[in-house]
Amino acid sequence: TNAGDGARVTRLSVSRWHRRRGVGRRLLAFAESRARAWAGGMGEPRARLVVPVAVAAWGVAGMLEGCGYQAEGGWGCMGYTLVREFSKDL
């Protein structure tokens, strides 16, 4: 993405057998550390991470909100929102 847009997670998935054990939070923490490193390499003073989430994935949305992410909009089809974007300034 453009430096001003921040880094973007294209997919974050945890097997149902490993959910609710902190795996998603650890993956998110890793993505945040990579976003910070990326921003530093681009000469940006701060990092931002954007995570798109399917509307049906309410568990992921709750985790992101619990980690300080805020919903900023999304996209869809025929007037229905299918994906919401969550972002956080790091």
C-alpha cells in the first residue's frame, strides 16, 4: 500500500481447533511488529495497520476491538456490507 495508508493484513485465519487460545492475538502482534518495521524502513514517523474482516466473522471483530482497533468502513455488493475494515495507529 501507499506509505500513508499503512500496512495491510490480507488474511488472518486461525484453525477452529486452535481458537480462543491466544493464537490470533499473537499473529496480530507479529503483524503489528512487521508494520512498525516497514514504516521505519519507509521513513514514516508512525505505523498503521489495516485489517479487513468479513462481517460474518464477529469473533475476529471482537478480538480486534479488544486490541484497540476501530472499524473504519468497508465494502460490499449491491448495498450490503460484506467486509469491514479495522485499523490502528501503532
